[in-house]
Amino acid sequence: MATTPDMARRSSATDGRDAAHLGGGVVFAKLFPNPDEPYRGIFVADQVAATAERVTWSIVAPAPWVPRVVARVLGKPWVKGSTTYDGHPVSYPRYPVLPRRIGYATVAPLIAITAHGAFERARERVDARFVHVHDLYPSGAAGRRLCARAGLPYVLTVHGLDLYSNLANPRWRREATAAAVSASAIVCVSRALARDCIAELGVDPRRVTVVPNTYDASRFVYVERPGHDGPLRLVTLGRLSPEKGHDVLLTALARLVEGGADLTLTVIGDGRERAALEGLAARLGVAGRVRFTGRLLGDDVPREFAAADAFVLPSRREGFGIALIEAMATGLPVVATRSGGPEGIVDPGDGLLVDPDDDIALTEAITALAEGISTYDGKRIAERVASRYSPAVVGARLAEVYADVIAGSPTVSGNVTGEGV
């Protein structure tokens, strides 16, 4: 599998700072970019880039096996083989796909079996001292098995949906709990998620730390926005699925328009709810004010942010909120929900927070932001984001966790108390 242009990313963004090299490490994650899905799990790739000056990485990204013909007919990705990503070797071992409700409880051991050869080659290639596993289930459960066999400690990052969507089924919960309990360190991307992880899985709080996601600081940069005549231009970005709350945002938009507000909304992203959301916009009478772009790649997202006046994140549940920090990095003020991650990101000078699933509160917050739009300092918003979420900052914090794990420290750097991340 050859490297495609979309797979060729920027180099590690650690600002060239001198730091002790920690040796080799393996990233084990189902969510990782591939030639068919160049932005799949981009947040994992951003962490690899942020730590590349400190760790020599080899990546194992298990992918579901689907016949090529079937994949093309259904418009599904087809992934096989290996490639390089920003100079790091990546392998895509394939595992059989079973119906979710029938076979999903067996997917972790299946991934562990089918990925074993690729995992062994990856750790030998870089003489790995540790493994960074992303997501509780099934990656965490499979990674636990592989690391136990190899005698390697592992860091487990919990991103949010992997906790909240995998605990209802008792068998999935057992697998997720075992993965968490066996980890040398658990990284959560927000304080709210860390507290939920401790409460739900019963893990030792001393092994839990908060390290937020980072972003591509070469693409999402501050943009000077001159004043303009015309409607307030709102933008949102996210997978078009129920937990993202786009239906709530469309309802709020209709309320605003009915009340005489002049505004437009650009919806970036795709998913199974797109047709339903387009239908909802039509029924609410705001289809002419809403533009659905579908999935955007490369510099198209930063361009959409540059053309907007404010960003809205209406999620019902959000483990972190990468779209928030990307938008804020360009200087956009925001309206977001208290859905988990955003309340640790949005400060008073950045925008407004409302409770999730409340279209009236969202309407009022957008109104308030529109009336006070001139009071927000976009440059300061971008500077605050960089000071907390830049690759240099996040990369250094991850390196501290890796060093603790390599040293066999019983605790990891950081805590889960206080505000913000």
C-alpha cells in the first residue's frame, strides 16, 4: 500500500525543543488514518506527531475485513497491508466483521489473534518499551491481551464515546474494565471523562491523568476577520449522528429566524443522519439558510472557519471536543454545550455554554453571542487555545506519562480535580 498525498502529514510539532528520547513505542488503535479514510482517528495521529521527537513510533491499526467488491458497492472503506504515515510505519491487520449485537463481544479476542503478527513486528522494529492503546473497547481489550503476551506495559487513552457507548452490555463492560484495570496509566481527554472513568470502572485514581487532545497547528491558525455586512455566519463540524445534537441546533436556528434574526449555518461533516437533518431543515423552513458540505478534507475546513463569525457545538455528549479547539485556534468565539469536554475548554472570554438538548437555551446563547460578537477578542481566543492544547504542550505532557510508565512508577503525572484541562 503506497503512501497517498493525504497520508503525508507535517512533521512532529514539538517546536524543536530539546527533550530526552524515550525509545521505541507502539501505537495500537483501530482509529487511525488510512488511504481510504485520511482523517479517521486524526486525533491519534496528532498525538503521534506531537511526541515524535521523543518516541520512535510504530503503529498497528486493525481494520475490519470486507471484500473489496462489497466495500465498493456499499461505499465502505477497504483497507489492507501497510504504509507510512508522516514517516512512521503503519500496518493494518484485518479482522473478521461479525454482526454487532451477536458477535461484538468476540471482536476483541479476534483482533488480538489477527493482529498478533503485526504487533510483534511493530514492537521488534522499534525495540518498543511501551504501548499506547487508544479506546477502551475493542482496541483496549485486544491491546491488553497483546501486551500481556509481550510483557509490555501500556498506556490506555479513553476518548469518551468508547466509555459511554460500551458499558450497557455486561460482556463489553467486563472487557473494558479489564483493559482499564490492567493499564499502567489511563489517560482521559477531559476531567469529566476521568471522573466518569474512575466511577464506572473502579480504577485506581492514582493511575488516571488528564491529557487533552491536540490539533494541527499548521492548518488551524489565527485569522483576522474584518467586519462585514450581512447575516451572522455560524459554522458547526461533527459526525452527523444523534449524539452530536444537530437537530437541536436546527431547531434553535428556526427559532432565531422566526424571531427576525439574520443568520446562516454551515454544517461540516457527514453520517447516517444527513438525510434526516436535511429533511428537518426543510420542515422547519430554514433549508435556504443551511448548507451541508459533507466531509471536507485538507485545508477546506480551515477555509470554512475563516469565512465564519462563530462556531456552535450542540452535542448531547462530547468526550472532548476537537472541533472546538480547532475553531477557537482560528479565533472564532463559540457556543457549546456542557456535554462533558467543552466545559473544560470554553472560558468566559471564548464564548458561552448551555445545557445539552435544550434548543431554547441554545437560541438564547446564540442571540447573546451575536449581540456581543464585537466584544470577543479572536486573537486572545487563539492564544489561549495554543497555550493549553498546542502540540508542544500536549506532547510534553504525554511524554511525562510515558516516562512514568517506562520507569514503572505507581502513579502518573497529573490529577483529575479542579477546573479545565
